Amino acid sequence: MPFRYEELVTPRGRPYVRVHVSGDIDIRDAEEYVAKFLGPYLRRHVLSVVASGTEYTARARKHLLAMNDAGPHATVTNSALVRTAINLMTRSQDNPNYRVFADELAALAWLDEQEA
Amino acid sequence: MSVTIEGERIDQLLRIIVAAATGDYELRVPLVEEDDDEFLEVELGVNYLLEELTLGKARSDGQRQQLEARAEELAHQQSELVQALSTPVIAVWPGVLALPLVGRVDDERAATITAVLLERVTAERATHVILDLTGVGTIAGNTMPALLRMVRAIGLLGASCLLTGISPPVAQQIVALGATAGGASVRALAQLSDALAFVLAQKGALQR
């Protein structure tokens, strides 16, 4: 499974969903991911930690754009390739609810500042 | 924004773009984590574009194959339909078959007609075959001998063949070949109904 979900609380006490992402993401994975955040985790704050080497198929990339309607979403990655891939995917979106970070603490601090 | 890029990366990218421009979408720009600059986004963007082109080509190929299969199926159905319509053998009376021919008769059609008709003569133990040429405008040059061979073949199966509805040009063709060309005795009547009356009279089925 390329996704591992945890329900946690930020340092300031805000509940959020932490998702560890790794491996190859295909359309089925993307559908599952979007369904979670437009379903049971709707409007929840999300912190996705994307491992180096994670790759997205073309169809998965397109489907993940549907996440635009979800709650505040911070992505943490140390991989230049993953960050570049995400930049390309989100370039046309200009979504103020989404940001990419290199540091998880900075990401959590940003999430804490976001309104639900 | 100013970025310094190694010439090798630009060369690689250009090679792949040129290959894509000639229809080869299989190559990808090699990416390395260490190239953490704005050009990496261009390289990855080109790879994404190539993936889209590959997917589009696969979709297009799939649709073309489906269309080709459908066209082949339709051509086959059309061929079957044309064959069925071009040889409408009708049993007008027990042991009496009629074949009204319409349109142009060429060698291929004459061969099909012969095959179908001989099969029906055998299957139905026909004693008479009425070949109605009312709807035949022209018969291709070499085809009349083929039709006369068919008349002979019908005779060999023990049935008599009658020709009706012969147009003046077709009559001239038959005369040119000799009415009994190759031993085929051709009995001609004006209309299909005349031939049917003649046959039924022979069979003693008509009360006068």
C-alpha cells in the first residue's frame, strides 16, 4: 500500500491526518486517496509525508487534482524529484490550501494556522 | 531568474524532443535528485508530456484497431448480403427452381450463381430451373460462356434449364456463341410466367 494513514493532533491541539506516501501511485491508489479526503476525512487537515522515489502515473496525477476541494494540506518531502513532480501537478491550481515543505515541523506550524 | 545548466542536460533534452517529434515517445529524460534546480521541472515536464503522448497514441491505436475490425466485420456482412441477394434461388413449385437475376453479371458472380444453383438443384432434386434474365442489362464478355456452362451442368444433374426475359443485347450474345454452344440446349421463353406454365404443363400439374 503506498499510503499509511494516522490520526494525530498538532502541538496546538488540532486533529489532523498524517499520511505516509511511498512507492508507485497508480490511478486506483489516487482514487482511494481522494475518496478518503472527500469522504470520511473531508475538511480535515492533512499532512502528507512523501518518500523519495515516489512516482505517480499520468492518470493518478490528473485524479489527484480533485484534492483541490479538500481541507488544508501540507506535503513534506526531502526529494527534489518529488517536490518537482508536485510543483508540476499543482502549478495550474494556485490553491492557497496547499503547500510543500522540506521540514515536518514547519509544515505542522503552517497547518496549525489554517482554518478548517 | 538565472540558472546555469550543463550542456549535456540540454543536449539530452533536445535529443528526446527530436525523437518525440519523429513519433518516438518511448524515451525519457534521465532525472537525478542532485539536479535540484528549475530546469529539473522542465525535464520532468517533458517526461510527463511524453507519458501523455504515449497514452494518447495507445488510445488512438486501440480505436483504430476497433474501427478496422468493425470495418472488416461490416465488409464481411455486406459481402454475405450481396451474395444472398445476387443469387435468390426460389422454389416456385416442388422440383422447380427459379432464379431471377438482376444487374450486371460478371465472372465472379456467374461462378457464385453456378455454385449456389447446382447445390440447390441437387439438394431439392429439381427437374427444372428457370433462369430469368429480365433484370439483366449486360453480361460481361466472357460470362455468357460461363452461364451456358452452368446450363450444361444443370443438364448433367438431370434438370432442364429455361431462360426467360432475354433482352435483345443478351439474345445477340447467345446467338453469337451459338444457341447450343458446347451442347447446351437452351430453351427460351418470353416471361417467367410462360416458363412456369410450360413446366407445370410438362408435369401435368395444370388443368387446361
